[in-house]
Amino acid sequence: MNRVAGGRDLFEGGHDDAAFEPVLAEAREREAMRVCAYALMPNHLCPELWPRAEELERLRACIRRGRPYGDERWTSRTATTLDLKSTLRPVGWPEKK
């Protein structure tokens, strides 16, 4: 999540924002997403991301269907929590057997 509810600050202390950069670097290594820029605000962050070619179609599909974007386990758990399981099913009617 990139926003904190209730207008609270995203980072609680002076060292929290400095700890964010190593976490961002770790995420960049793990995911096929390039970070062009980001801005840390008191209660949210604004990332500018650039997906790699191999992830672009997957990302577009998530946007079209309103599906959570992430690995399978996280996507399934998040879809269940947010009642978005229908976005994980194939489009159209099931084939007759």
C-alpha cells in the first residue's frame, strides 16, 4: 500500500524513511519492475514505475480485470480478502464437457 488511512504519517520516525530505500531496492531486484522515480510524502508515496516487457501484458490484464497484481499466492490471498475472486476466473462461460 502506498497510503496510510486516517491522515497518519507513513513513516513514524526519522529513520523510517531512510529504511525505505533498502526495501525499495530489494523489491526492484525481486520484481520485473523498474523504478524511474518516487516521492515520499508525509502520509503516502508516489512511485513512477516502468514494467519490463515480459511483465507488461500481465500488468495490463490485471488493470483490465481489476485484478490484484503480484505473485500467485499474494494475488489469491488479496483477491479473497477484498472479495475480488471473480477477477481471477477466465472471462466468459465455462466450456461444456
